[in-house]
Amino acid sequence: MHSPNSFVTPPVTPFLASFTNDVAKTRTPVAVLDALHGLASKLAPLSVLGAARIPLQTSDWRSTRLGRDAFLHASVPEGWWEEYAAMAKKEHDPGLMMARSSLMACTWTETMQMLEPIGIDRWPYELSRNYGMRDALTCSVGRRWIVSYWSRQALNDSVLTQPCRIILFAAASFAALRLEQQIDHDPHWMGKRARVTPRELAVLRLVSVGRQTEEIADVLGLGQETVRSHLKKVQGKLGVRNRPQAVAEALRQNLIP
């Protein structure tokens, strides 16, 4: 295993220029991830975990398929993806939610410190550690792709310097762009924004500020049953089970301010 002191961050511009030239010549997702891995492993004790398209609806993450929406690098420990995918069908991944709303690259250690997950919400991190993945750097690219690197050691500032982060994020962004060009776009796949009506959004906005059904009906000039009907329909469209989830999902999709 490399020691942190064995990695020296090279000049950003020529290093990225060489990488982008290599990636531009790739023809498959495997080749893209291999090129990204070659760069990352020279900068820090990192390997490429993989890349995945981010669905607009949280519930659609459960429909992610390897080779269609998600792509893993060969360095990922065998068995991790199968166990992760099985758990993701049942449980929420807080790291994914943070990545969707973030414009910066975060390590798992940083995410744990910010979110302080407890109980079942710790499952993605505990699962990864069971497979020898101590930490990772997750890059959200345009809130459309997640590109991740993993490491067998904690990624503190001495291991993952700011210049290194800049190069890794830029490389992840270019890799995601190349993947977007290479993969097939299935019109029936996740990613279509829910067709929520203006009235349903008006009701959701008022729910988000704590208004009760009676208040919403009065403010909007609707009957209470109509308000309940709008809420029931929008919950179905967003793939959620209750009002708090509907508000949270609408916020994640930028449907309401």
C-alpha cells in the first residue's frame, strides 16, 4: 500500500490535458473507468469505485441496474455491489441524498461527520468497511452523475490535499461526460420528472411551511377533500407514502422553493 508521502500532486493543467486526451479516445465505460483509475492511483491511495446516473426521483434509485445506469471498476471488492444493491432496495442511503444536493466532492468520513447517521442509516458505511473500503471520495457531477473513488485508509487532509481534490473532481466530471456520450438512453428509464400540476404544487408548498388541510383549503379556495385528493395524487406521482416524504422529494427535485 502506498504511504501518503509517496504521492506528489503534479501540475494540474498538463496532467488533466493528458487524461482528457486518453478518455476522449475511449469507446466503452470500462475504458473510461480504467483511465480514471490510472489517474487517481497516481495522486493518492485511491481506486475508482464507479459511476452512476442520479435519478430525479429518490425511489427510482432502487431500479438502478449495473451496466445500464451504474458502472463499477474492476478494483471494487467482489460481492460488495450485490449486497449494496440488495440493501438499497429496502433502505435509504443518506450519502446518496447528500450527493444529490451537493456541489462539492465529499469523503465518506466528512459525510458521516456532517450527517451523524445513527442506526440503520449507517448501513452503507458499515457495509463498505466489511469489504475493506475504509473511505471514499464522492463527486456529484451536475447533480446528474455520481462518480466515486475508494480507499483502504481514511482520506484526511494529509492524504487528500486540495490540489488533489481539484484534479479528481475535474477528472470525474470529464469521465461522466464521456459516459453520458457512450451509454444508451432508454426513454423508459428513470429520470423523467413527475408531472405535478400547478394546484398540486400549490398544496405542497403550503404543506412545506406547516399549513394544515383546513388552512390550505381556505387559502386556496378549495374544499378540504379536494386538498386531500391533490396530496394523495402527488404522493403517488412522487413515489412516496406520506406528506413529509412528498415535501422532501419535491424539494430534492426542485419542484418547490
